[in-house]
Amino acid sequence: MRKPSDTEMRRILLSRSEAVVEGWYQAVKSAAVVVRSPAQMRAILADLFEEVVAFLVSEGGSASAAESIGASFISLRIRPEAVGRISGVLVGSLLKEQPDAVREVVEARLPNLIAGMTTGLYSTGTQKLLEQQEEIRAAYACALRAAEDELRVKNAGIAASINAICMLDLDARLTYVNPAFLEMWGFEDDRAVLGRHVSEFGAWQGDIEQTLDLLSEHGGWVGELVAHRADGSRFDVQASVTLILDEAGDPSQLMIFFVDITERKRTQEALERRATHATFLNRISEQIYELRAVDDVLQEVVRLTQETFGYHQVAYLAVDRKAEALVGVAIAGAMGWPTPDCCRIPLGDGITGWVAEHGRALAVEDVSADPRYLKLMPRPEPTRSELVVPVSLEGEVVAVLDLQSPHLDAFEESDQVVMGTLADQISAALENARLYEALQQELDQRRAVETTLRRNVRRLETLRDLDQAILKAKSGEDVAEAALRHLRRLVPCQRASIDLFDFEKGEVTVLAATQTVGEGKAASGVSFPLTQRRLLFEMIGNRQSVIVEDIAHLPQSSPLIRTLHAEGLRSFVVAPISTREELIGLVSLGSRRKGSFTPEHKPMVEEVADSVAIAIQQARLVDSVSRQGERLRDAMARLAEAEEAERQTVVRALHDRVGQNLTALDLNLSTIRAQLDIHDLPDLCARIDSALSLVEETNERIRRLMADLRPPVLDDYGVFAALNWYADRFFSQTGVTVNVRGEEDAAQDLPAHVQNALFRITQEALNNIAKHAQANEASVSLFADGRVVRLAVSDNGVGFEREELGRGRSSWGLLTMRERAESVGAKFVIESQHGEGTRVVVEVDR
């Protein structure tokens, strides 16, 4: 809330000038001794109000600074009863319907202003009183010297005084009273008072002798006392006593001036009470808002309230809607109640029940006259008055604040306001405490969720690391060791193992184990007889993990169980490693403490067991595929060798048999042709020539077939020479230029079957180029890079996308090349894109 500026404050306060001046005028008019004209009186009061505004606008004004304002009213010669009305008019006018920011500032500075004005009024009034007293005393002395003037002095000075004056003899008995005295004490005439001892009219301290001694030392005495009127009522007066001396200088009489200070006392008491209220509210707000527990808030409230105001009992009673009753929660000053909740009052019963039911504060001046009052227990000092204030939260009464006093009419309207404010503070503090508790609960829940999330994240990270480790593992042992290493990060234990079953052999083998207790007799690679099959299937027959609280409860006839027990292990959590078809083994975690594992450990172990099962199954499949691949490569290699051997056999047969026969046939036909020329047989000669041509053509085809089956240059000069030979032949057959580059001795160290595979792959690649690539140029390169021989065949043809592999007959050629490469342990790669040609690369170690 923004604090108003001095200019805003002055403007707002001066707007109340007319109301304040008019209220003051009416108060002063009815009580002033000297009456001025209305205009003059209002002008003086307006100037005084401007001084009031100046005091309120300035920050840090003390009560002493405002005394001059109160003293200014003395010039108006007002009577004492006007003092209270002046303060009341000022407070009522300045606080009524003000903005909250202005009202807050005014309420903060008004107590000092009122206290200062009141002090100024009475201190200045006292001074004026003493001045008048001196005047009267002088007049009285003159009257003694001049008896004829005595009556005139009394009538003019004492009788006309606005203050009550009395004369006492040295026995403290009244010898004279003025009309103001009779009016103040409520007597008709002086006959009812003259001759009576002054103590009958007020509670004096000490006796007259002490007063005389005091007066002789100080020449006068000023003090306050409680006076008693004729009707028995009490009021507060300020008395000023002066000692009258005779001509010889001896004490002869006492003169007392009285001023009614009842209104001032009430104002002072109200201000003091208001200051007490403000201090209390500030103190209690500071303390309860620092508290977070509801019970602490309530106990502090009742304690501070009881200590500050001195009520003999302050209780906080909560509304229990289910029980339809008020239940004591916090009590201060009570006697005889062992615990607060011993107090239970049905809703609607008693004064507290009525307030809880109707939701309105209630002050009872005399509980004995109110039938609703409930006396719950005897007290050494009975309750005479009671104030009950409702405490509401979100529009509903949730409790009542009960204050009890041993005095009648102990609670003023200001007390009700303060306790209502306290109830609001309690509501706010309770709401803060409730919100704090809700926040703490939410934070606890969040922390629990975060802990669970962190645990889950850690578990997922561990499982991810485990999966990666499993993927890198090359054997079942590697898988098991990686799984145990990661599992121990999730679940603290002294032993972790993966055991595999061989039901045919009736054994359980420790595939991998890590252990920090005992001698490690159940280490990796150790096998034990599988003696408890039935127990095993009962425990994990549903393929879920099992917690063994104490291994001693398991049959000790099992060698593995007996060994683990002897190693000092006491509790286990066990999860099955299984596939859809069979139970493979167990993941087992052990601890040397009984009951070390909880249900939250089970899903962690199960997840690892599932990963291990998949990994082991995968490792078995990979191993099986690897073995099959090796067998296939061996078969392909043998097939390639057999093929080459068959080719060599066919070539040799064609060369040794068919070739020789054709040569002999050619010689025989040539001889026959020569003989026919002698006999002049042209027709027969033509037939013989045709047969010779056919023999020559057949012989050429056989040579080409032999070259295709097994080029002699491959055996005689190696693969590089064979590639050059085939490039020339491929150009002559297809018209596609083939550029051969490389090192002649790049592949000379390769075995014959490897060189033959490289040649056949080149041959198949060029055949594919001729059939599908639509290329006009190709290249073949053969280089050695360290221990790697690299063969590359490329073209400038149309190329293809990788997605097209496997579709069409062209894929058979690619498959044949890949199989040939793999059969000799070579790496085979195909690179191609639409419009950018194709490149086949084969790499083989020398």
C-alpha cells in the first residue's frame, strides 16, 4: 500500500477543517467562561486545527511537541469537561471514512497528538490554577488586613472561580467551599459539607500532620486522588494545596484548589489501553507469523493474550463439525484441565457455543446474569465477565477465542475490536501455517517423486549402460560380467552371480560371480549338482523374482545353497533368466544380513535378468550364426575351389582330348583334300574345305571356352595380367572401354584361390556393366595398401539406389560377387547412386 505524500495528507486533513472547527466550537461554547463572538471563536479554532494538521503531516512528532496546541485552548478559558469533547471531536472527524493509507498514518500519529494536547491543556491549566491561587491568596491576605474587603475578595475571586476551592482549618476540616466545589461534589449548599473532615470527600494518602510537614517543606502540594460525590460515585480530581500563614508567619489555614480530571484520566487510560492493544497486536503478529506449526501458533496466541491483559483464562476452542462440538486446543491460565482437549462443548451450548453457531462476537458484562454461561469447573477466582470472538476461515467459523475475567464489565468496545483483529490475525496465521504444512507435504511428495525419479533414471542409465555393454560383449561370460557390474550399482549386496542350468546334465554352473565375503567357493566356472529342481520351479515357476529373507530356511541338502550359507550369506533376491520356451538360469544377489532386500529391489533385478536372458539368447544365436557362417564360407570356398578344379579339369580335357582330336581331324581332312586335288573332284573338294573350316571354327570356340573357364594367363602371369587380358577382350566383345590401373605385383602374394576370386568378381562386375549400366567406360584398379589388397571396378553408367538391391535379376550378380568375396574372407562394398554410376570395392588381407 503506497504511503501518501505530505501534500496529499495536508489536503485530505484540511478537508475535515469545517467539521472539526464546528465540533470544537460547540464543545468550547458550552464550557467557556469567557464567551467571544462566534466568528472570532471559529477563527481561533481554525488556526488551532491548522497546527494539528501540521503536526500530523510531519513524521516523528512527539507528544511534548503537541503540548503547545493543547495549551492554546487555555486562552479560551474553557471548563475541564470540554477537554474530553475536544479530543473526541478530533478523533472522530479525522478517522471517519478515510482512505486506508491516510487512516494508517493518522492512527499512528494521533496518540502522540492527543496525549500531548491533553498534557498541554492540564499542565497549562495547572499553571493558570496556581496563578489564580496566588492571586486569591494575595487577595485573601489583603482581606485579612482589611476585613471590610474580605467578602468582596471571596465573592469576586473564590466564588467566581471555575475551579472548586475549599478552606481547611489545621484539623483538616472544611471551613469554606465555593459554589464550584458544591457543584463538583453534588451538594445543594455548604451546610452539608462545612465542618466535615476533608478525607470524607476523597481518598487522601497520609494524614493532615504529614501534609503540614510536606507543605512547610515545599510551600505547597499538587497531586491526584479519587473523590467521592454525594451520591457515592467516584471521580478523579487534581488537588493543589497551599498553606495560609497568619501575620506572625505561622500556619493558620489550608486552601485547596480542585480540578476534575476524570475526562483526562479516561483519555489517558484509553490512550494507554490503545497503546497496549497496538503493542500487543504488533508483538503477537511478529511472533505468530514466524511460527509454522498450527499447534505452536495457537499456544503462543493464548499465552501472549493472557500475559498481556491479565485475563485469568484465555482458551482457543476449535469447531469439530463431525462431533458438532467445540474442542479445547490451546488454553492459558486455566486450572484443573490436564490437557486442552478435555474441554468439549456442544455447538450451541454456552456463550462459546452460541458464538460458534452465530459467527458474531459476544461480550457478557456479568455472566451470572446470562443463562448461557457454562461453569465447567470450580475456580478459586470465579469468572464474572466473558468475551468470545469467532475465528473464521474462508467465511466459515473454525474456532472461537474465549477470554474470561474475574471482574464485572471487564471488556470495553476497544477490547472487542482488538480481539476481532486478533482473530483475523489468527485466521491469517492459521492459513499461513496450513499453506506451509501443505507446501511441506507437497515438497515432501516432490522430494519422494524426485528420489523415485532419480532412482528410476539411475536404473534406466544403468540398464542403458548394461545394454550397451551387452551389445559389445563377445561371449556369454562377457554378458554376465557386464550385467553383474552394472547390477551392483543399483542394489547394494555382498555377492552377485549369474548361474545357468543344464537340465540334461543336472548341473547349475556359475557363469559369472563377484563376491566380497567368504572364500569364494562358488566362483565363476564352478558347477554344482542341481538337486532341488522342484523347489526351484516352485520359487520361480511364475517367472518372477523371489526374496529369500533367510537362507537358513532353504534346504541345506543343496550343495550350492550349503556353500553360500557357509560363505556367510544370509538373504537373497533371485530373478529367473528365461525365454518363452525354457528356464535358462538365475540372477542372484546375496547379503550377509537377514532381510536385507525389499520389494523395490525386485523389478531392478528382473529387468537385468530380462536383459541377460535376451543377451544370452542373442549370444547363442550369434554364435550359432557365426558357426553357420563359417561353415557356409568354408563350403563356398570349397565350392569355389571345386568349381575352379572342375574348370581346370574341363579345360584340360578340352585341351588334351578334344583339341588333339580336332587337330588329328584337321590333319586327316587336309591329307584327303590334297589327294582329291590329284583326282580332280571339285565337288568333293568343296565339301572337304567346308569341313576344314568347320574344324577350325570349332577349334577356335574351344580355345575361347577354355579361356573363359580358366584363362591361362591367370595361372601363368597372375591376376593383374589376367585383368588386362580380360579388359581387351571385354572391349572387343562389348565396345566398352576398360581402363586397368594398379600394381603388377600387388596381388602376387595372395593364394591362387584368392587371386582367382578377385578375377571372377571383376569378370562378373564387367558383365553387369555390359548388361545393366548403359556405360561407355569402365575402370579396374588393383592396389596394395600395406597389408590390404584393394580391387575396385567402377563405371559411368546410370547407377541405382540401395533400395533397389534385391529386386530384379541384376541382384543375382551382386550376390554372387559378395559370396565370392566372403568365401575368401574379403570385405565387399557397393557404392551407387542414380546418374552417378556404380563402384564395387573388394578388400582382402595379404
